[in-house]
Amino acid sequence: MLALNAVPLGLALAACAPSPPWLPEPAALMTPQLSAAPSSQPVALPTTSVRRIGGEPDPLAAQKRAVARGDASIGRKIGVFRNTYYDFPEERTYSGDSASGASVDVFDASCQPLARVPRDFHDTLCMQGSGLLADGRTLSFARRDCSCARRCPRSQQQICFEALEPERFPWGRGATGEPITPLLSVAVDVDVIPLGTSLFIPEYLGLPRDPERHSEHDGCFIAQDRGIQIQGQHIDVFTGEEAVTRIWNRLVPSNRGVTVILDSPFCSRFAGNTLALLAATPEPDEPAGPDKKPAGSDEKPAGAKKPAGAKKPAGARKRADAKKQQPASVVELRLLP
């Protein structure tokens, strides 16, 4: 007879006893707890940021997304306009001398001579409306039908000019009487778009602002100029530099047509500044801009050459400095996403 291990009798009996029946969990534990009534305050959602290759955020991400979606909230479309460009010629890049007859006089509104300049520079200046003399002075349109002035070959107009302070007018003067700014000012038909109107043109969104492509354009402009050849649905963009004209004319060719949008939230930041500017500056009776050059004609006249060893004059340096000192609210406006 084998001896049993000394196991407590109570434990052995408990092991053989049937298990208690299954009982459901209490209803209170099965029912999910309801949260309190939602607050009327908006919930702060985590922000997302679109970044370019290299990790830098794209300041134009919101605009690009809205345009890609065809979002109606980008503003009120008024039509597709013919697009052209004009810029700011500099005398130092042209050649000409009195002996060869390649130089002509430029006159002021009283037919007093302002300077003697290369003929090709004059013929470009009379189409663009403003330009820089080799001595650093800024010339800008004063009036047409000047009997003393050389006839402009393209427009057949005789234009007189005014010498302006380069510190205040580094790029010339527009129809509002105020300075114009490259890639911000556009010439319009004032019967279609009033001066001072802010515009959003999506075709120009993301285009380079300079030949080195340091930054991109936000697509926003202000109607600040006009010209006798700017009629109807026509936008003439002031590019400032001939190199920028060539780049933009390649990316968005003249006469291709661009979409003009008013009341865009992307351009609302400086709409108020423009209205204030117009309230303080009465519109001149005579147009402040002459005939603009024909669409797509961004080249200098034949024979225009940069003289060998030409140096940038002091006035040109002041103009470049003024460009760098333009306030960010005017030149580098951005609506961050």
C-alpha cells in the first residue's frame, strides 16, 4: 500500500469542487462613458507645413494649393487678359556718339534739353516711359506731342521727360504720381481696372523674382500705370530689368493670356495701402506713362550694345541700393499658409 503525500485535505477537496457559474460584467463597466457636451470654442487643429526639398518651408504653399484646386475663394475672376511686359532701360548699356549722329537730345516738358543720349537708348526710353541716365538721374514721362523731341520710331509719338530724384524714384514714376516697383506695378486700361486696384494673376505665382531665382513671386500686383497702347483687357507688367523681362517672357510668353482676379485674399495685405496712397495723390490729368512697347518685344533696338569697360554709375548704385531697401510690405509681400 502506497503512502500518500501529506496534502491538506481542504486543498484537495477544493481542487475537485465545481467552478462557480459565469457572471456578466456590470452594465456600468460595459457602457462607454459619454464626454461632456462639445464646447462652442473651435478646436485648435495641428498645423501642417509644406516644405521644399532641403527642409525650407514654402511661403506660397497656401496659394499654390488653392490655385491647383481651382478654389473659388481665391477671388473674383474678371477675365483672361492679354499680357505684355515693360522694363527700365539704362543708358550705360547703349553706345552712341555725337560725331556719328548716333546721339540725340532728350528734352523736358518745356523743350529744354536734359541730356544727349545714344539714339537707341532714346528709342527704347520713349516706349518704356522711364529709364536711367549715365549720370545717375532717373528720367520719366512728362508729356507727349513735344515738337522739340525726336519722334519715337515704334509709336510715332514725340515724348518729353522729367528728371526725377533717383532716391525717391529709383525705377521711375507711374500714373498715380508715385514710384513704380518691379514685379508689383502693372499698367492697365483705367476704364477696365481703376488705378490702385490690387490684382492676383495665378499664372505668375511661383515665377522667379530675379535672374538668380532667390525667391518666387506671389502673383500679386497693383494697377499703378497706364499707356496709350494699353486698351481693354490688357495687362502690362513692369519687370524692371531686361533680364527679368526675358525670363518672364519665356515662362509666360506675351499675348498668351493671363487670368486676372480681383478681391483675392492673397493680395489683401496691400490693398489698403494702395487706397491710402490714391487718397493722398490726385490722379494727373495727363497720363504719366507713354506708349508701351509692342507685346513680346523685350529686345533692345538693333545696334544697341554695351560699351566695353562700361562701369555702373553712382546713380545706378543708388538705384540698386534703393531696390534692396524697399520695405518688405511692398516688394516681398507673402501670405503665409
